[in-house]
Amino acid sequence: MNEDVEAKNTEQPTLTKTRRVSLAKLTEVYGILITLSIIWGLAFVAIKIMEPMVTPVNLTLLRWFIAGGAFLILLPFFGKPRVAIERKDVPRLLLVSFANVVAYHLTINYSEGSVGAGLETLLVALGPIFIVILSTIFLREKHGRTIYLAILLAFAGSLILFFGTVETGGSGTIPGILEGIGTALSYATFSVFAKPLVQKFGARATTIWVGLIGTAMLLPLLSGGFVTQVARLPISGWIAILYLSLLSTVFGYLLFYTMIERGGVAKVSIQLYLVPVVGIAGGALILGESITEFTIIGGATMLLAVGLTTLKSRRVPVSRTN
């Protein structure tokens, strides 16, 4: 009898400690999610500010030249991979670098100037759908019914936002729509194929090397017009580009790849549906863009999708050790 009592007393502190650790991990993950959603949501506003000042190509170049310089500074401190990079890792590293830096940022900069805000949100919402497909094929991730329901809800919310834009006169060109689809596909590609890299080399090392390699890939796009446009940037332009380079790119991708390392790719992508909601709110507060009933209903539907995956993550391990 005494032995049973002692065993229970021993188990109780262990269970309490386990709950505390789980709560701490959950709090950390949610903190990263909310922080990244705010940073990336406001990045759409910064891109809108930069649109009349520089071309999409020069915006991509300037953003990543500054970010690349920051990654070079971080390289000696955080750039050492957990294990040495092998020849077999190089193709994946090049693919992720191209998709993350070149393809994603060029297409998003071009599409932002070609389509309305609601349509852009709808097109970017295709990203998690592509991610579910790619992660199932290449990562063998298994997705429960909650994930599929969350995707349907989030896409429905994006449709509502899109129809709200049409209602208020928003429009988009065929090339702009294709660029938006390219943005979603690029996002899905680097998110899925980066998972084995962050598991093997660590989130920080992967972020730094992907950023440096991707920046080098942009060099052939450099032209004389780049210097001319950069020299004419006003203070507001420099504030916007520094936000995009240092906060949204350097700090943002460090957070993003940390999330990829600690959870399923599909779940992370759906939780980041908070990003367009923040972007719409930021556009209203900073740029004076209108908020309609479509905005409220669509945003609430997307938040519900995020809530579904968040509640689901409470029942499964959020962090994985490799």
C-alpha cells in the first residue's frame, strides 16, 4: 500500500513537469507564429509603398543585397551546419535557394502591382494546397481530416476577400494572376523541400546559406537602372526596404525555418493564414485601404482555419527532435 502511494507521489511531479514543458513549447510556437504573421503581414504594406519607387526586379535586388549582407555578418556565428554539407545535398539546397529567393520574391513583387489585394490573397492561399500535395508526395507527411477542413475554410475565406475586392472595383490581369500562382507554387516548393535541410543542418544554418546562395543567383539581374533608382529613394522608401530586408527577410526567415523544423509543413502553412489578415489590417491602418463586410467575414473564416490547426496541435507533439 505504501509503495503504491509512493509511486503515485513520484508520478505526480513528473506529470506536472511534463505539462510545464509542453506548455512552454506551445507558448514558444504560438509566439513565433504570431510574431511572424505580423512581420510578414506588414511586409505586403511595405511592398505597396515601394511599388512606385523601384521596379519589381530592383526591389528584389535591393531587399536581398541588404539581407545578404546581414547573413554574411551572421555566418561566422550561426552559419555552421550541424553536419557537413554533402554533394547529394547540393541540388536540394540550390532548388530551395532559387524557389525561396529568386522565384518567390520576383513573382510576388510583379503580382502585387498587377492584381488587387483580394485577388493576391486568394492566389497566395493556393500555397498550402500545393504544400499538402508536395509534402504528401515528397515528405510522406500524413494529413488528417482537420488539415483538409482547415484548408477548405481558409480558401473559402480567401474567396470571400476576393469577391469583396471585385465588389469594390478590384481587378487583375492574366499575367498578374499567373504570377500570383507562381508565388504560391514557389512558396510551396521551398517550404516542402527545405524540411530535410533544416532537420539535417539546423534552421539557422539553412536560413543563412539559402539566403546567401539565393542572393548570388540574383546577380545576373543587376543593371545600371538599379543604381539610379536606389539613389532616388526617399526616407520612406529606405524605411520600407530596411523593414523588408532586416525584419521580414532576415529575422522572418529565421523564424519561418524554425517553425518548419519543429512541425509539419502543411500545418505551419495553414497557421500562417494569419499573414493576409494582418496584411489587410495593416493596409487599412497605414495605407487607408477600405475594410468591408467581405473583409471581416473572410478574415474571420481564415482565423477559424488557423484556430482549427492550432487546437489540433495541442493534441500532438509540436516539437520534433532529430
